[in-house]
Amino acid sequence: MTKYREILRLTALGLSLRDIEKSLKVSRKTVVKVQKRADELSLSWPLDESLTDAELEQRMFPKDLSPKSTKRMPDFDYIRKELLKNGVNKKLLWTEYLEECSQNGDDALMYSQFCYYIQQNEQKSRATMHIPRKAGQQIEVDWAGDPAKIIDPDTGEITEAWIFVGVMTYSQYAFVEAFINEQQKSWITAHVHMYEFFGGVTPILVSDNAPTATNRKQSDKYESVLIKSYEELAQHYNTAIIPARVPAPKDKPSVEGNVGHVSTWITAALRNEQFFSLEELNQEIRKKLKKYNAASFQKKEGSRQKLFLEDEKPLLMPLPATRFELAEHRTATVQFNYHIAVDKMYYSVPYQYIKDKVDVRVTDTTIEIFKDFRRIASHKRLYGRPGQYSTVLEHMPPDHQKYLEWNGDRFRKWAETIGINTYKVVNSILTSGRVEQQSYRACMGLLKLAERKSSQQLENACAKALQYSNSPSYKSIKNILTADRGAKSEAPQKQTNESSQSGITRGARYYGGKRS
């Protein structure tokens, strides 16, 4: 804006044209023009203190905002409302305006004139009218300041219940729910319920800068770092979260304003009522909320509910096919049996990742395992008896997979046909590892020794091994048989039978003594 007031003030001080020009950084032509116009209007310094710069400009050089012809003016109220909708711009509205003028035989404004008059109308309205954001674009969330009260029916102890508020920025349509605390699980659950209440998702979510939303240690005035689970919620619902800056409550004015409304409509309205459970409190909140959204606006037509249903809900993005689940993030090391441990349960990982550190995402229903931000395994979460295993076939090494048609009972039955000592050794091998399938290879190798030697020799070797250990290995049995190759092939029948029946080996010479 030209500094008309300063030109008149410096002129009254007796400064030359050159000095005024240099002082105010304006052209000499402008100074002369203002001085001449002031003389014509008999304006002299000092001016009336109530006269604003804008009024002074209009008085000295009035602008005629009306068209200089009979051209049809746009419907500014209609245009203002339409521009708030997604995909609507001035070019489109001007095209529609031209068609309407053509149908009615009216002269139309050029596009530049059309935009100019819209801009002038907005400037005149801006001082008294708040222009909201586009419909269906943004939700704002916060905790209400004052908690509600819940009374324990047995002890009379009073517990605070915290009020979550979510507001559609355009319509001011609100969602409210009480929670027993302001912790992460309550914060995330509130968002899930809110989106289901609205029946859709907006592209933008403006949140409170609460510890459940942002990492305070990593955030500053200019950049907020989201908590991992909150970031995952944004990805699940395909929305962008914009946390309000810590010292800037004006970043989310709708929520700040609606917190007061909610406190009046709900918390304060319920101050004289008693609630003995969270569910009872939320039932009453839902009743109050329904009235709140349906109540008519004081300064404009309609209600929050009407505006939401007509202008916003059709523009919302659809909800995802599944609900978002709050996740806990951990790290784990893949064990040699290609499994990780989560709460004393074991979940397989591709064997190539043995000894690697992995990231684990834990929900109530699912265990997801990531390496370098790439998911490498997913399992249904196990519950019940500790020590259970969830093993995926493709995660096993090839030499483990070939034993899948076998099971522990089948190996035990095979061992039982050879003898009681062989059965004991096989059973010991099957129960020695955390994953039974890992022992199948050793069991197969052990029982195949009966074909390479004889069933009786294997039974005797197992009996001898059990004298030294309650859980002999395949290798120890094989070593006994190897050491026994020098023994006489014709052992006394009676001694053999005794060994078979009692499971005790007779004579060190037969099994490991000098070779004859």
C-alpha cells in the first residue's frame, strides 16, 4: 500500500520532493500525485486519528468495484461454498458461469474479471467471516482438559476417565469417547473407534502433541517425530498425521475450540450424575454427543450432523478392510534352530537368517518379523502352554524338509520293533531339541544302522550307551558300533538273549575290548 499518510506528514514538515522520495522509497510522481489530490480534497496534517490507511486510500483515490456494464455478477456465496469442495477451482466455476450467462442472454465477465471480483469479495468478507478448510480433508484430535469421574461401587473410590475428542474440521462434526487413561493403547483405540464412527478417513489428521503421539525427545518447534505405532496407524489408514507444534495451539484451532464445547455439553452436563463403570459413562456420552452434533448452529444454518452428512461424508476415503491393531516392537536374534522366542513361544524364520538380529512386531493376533525393514516371516500368535512352536515349511533347510512325512510316533514304533534300549535312545533324541523335526535326521540315521549292521547289534550298542548317559546321541551309538567291528561275529546265543531281554551288555571285550 502506498504510504499516503507518511507523504502528507513529511509534506507538512516541509521536506522537499527529493527528501520525501528518498525517505519513503517512492517515486516523485507518486508524491506529486498525493500532494495534488490532498489539496483538491482540502486534506491537511494532522489527519483524524480514527481515519485508517485503507479509508484514507479509498477517500483519496476511490475504487469503483462495480462492473461498468450490465455484465452479470457471479453468485459469491455459491462460489465460496463450491471452492471448499475437492476438485473445484475458479476455472471450472467460470465455465459454468459462462454457460449460465449464455442460457439467460446475459453478458459475461472475462476470466480475469471473474477472478478479480471474487478476490475483492473475499477481502471484504474476511474481516467478519471465517473461511473453513475444504470438506472431507481433515480431522483434528485431542484430549479434553477436564476428566470425568467413575465411582467404584464396592469401595467408593473415584477414578478419573479421560475424554478423547475428534473433530471434522469443515463441519465441526465431533466424536467423543472416555478412556480410563491417556496411554498409548487408549490413544490408538480412540482413533480406530473414531474412524469407524465417521465411516471413513480424511487425507490429513492434525493431532495433539501428546507423548502418545510424538517422541518429545526427538521433536522440536519445527519438526515433530511420530511414535512408531502412531506412524503405523497413519500408514494403515493412508492418512498424513500433522502434529501441532508444542508452543502452537493455534495449529489445531477447531479441536481447541471444541474441547470447550465438549466440556460444556458432556463433562459439565454430567457433573451431577454418578457413573459406576466406564461403559455406563460412555453410554451417556453417546447420548449427549448425538444431541451435540444435531444441534443447530447459532450463526449459520444447519447443524454439524447435516453439514457432515451432506458435504463431508461422501468425500471420505473408505475404511481399510481390517481394523488397525496396536503393536509392540521388539528385537530378537534368530536361533540355530531358525526360530525366535516371543513370550516363551517360538516362531520360525527362513534358515538363511540364523544368528541375525531381526525386528519383531507383536500384536494380539500376529507376530511379524522384519529384517532391514522387509518382512521375512509372519505367524498367528500362539497362546496357552509355553514352549509351543510355529514352523513354516519353507523356512526349514532342505535336509530338514525331507523328513516332514515322518513324525515322532513313527520313529518310536520303528525303534520299538528293534528293542527297548533302541526305543529309549530314540525317545531321548526326539525330546532333546526344542523342535522335534530337527531330531528326525538323527533318528533316521540311528535306525538305519540296524540295516547296515543288525537289529541285535544296534540294540546292544544302545544298551551300552545308556549305561553312561540317559540321553546318548546318534554319534555315540555309531562310535560303539565302529569299535565293536573287531569283536567276534559269533557271540554266545545265551549272552545275546540276555542282552536283548535285560538291555544290559555283558562283557567289555565284546563291545570295546581287544580285537581277536
